[in-house]
Amino acid sequence: MGVPASTDSEPQGVAGGIENTQGGSGEVPKEYPMTPERAELIRQAKDILQAKQKMIESLPEPQRHKLALLAHLMLSIQSRQDKSEKS
């Protein structure tokens, strides 16, 4: 199972972040109103993700590839655990 090649200029794989595989509409449910505290937490999370992305992009290609494989393996294990818990 390889990493598909990208045709756009947006980074993919580990450096590109985590894809939204849950499907949702992207809208925040009414039970989670946007408060100043929530907005600040979201801003901090975005800053952390950008810093992680820059760190990953600065790695040499072999280490980046290993990190991508490790992330894929971890997500695969988590998915299998989630499926076994539902059964």
C-alpha cells in the first residue's frame, strides 16, 4: 500500500496533516457555540499543527517516509481496535 502521488501543490501524507475521514458537513453543532476561549484553543491548535508540519518538512526524505509509514500503521491499528470494540 503506497502513498499516492499528488497532482496539486498542497503537501500530502504526514506533512499535509490528517485527512477528515469522518464525512461531516464541517459545520459546528449548536451545542458547541464559538466562545472566545474556544476560538483561542482552535488558534493554538492550528499553530501547533503548522509548527509540526514545518518540522516534518525539514526532515530528510528517508525520515519523512518512515514517519509517514509509522503514522499509517498507527492509524491502521487504531481503526482495527475501533472495529473490534464495536463488535
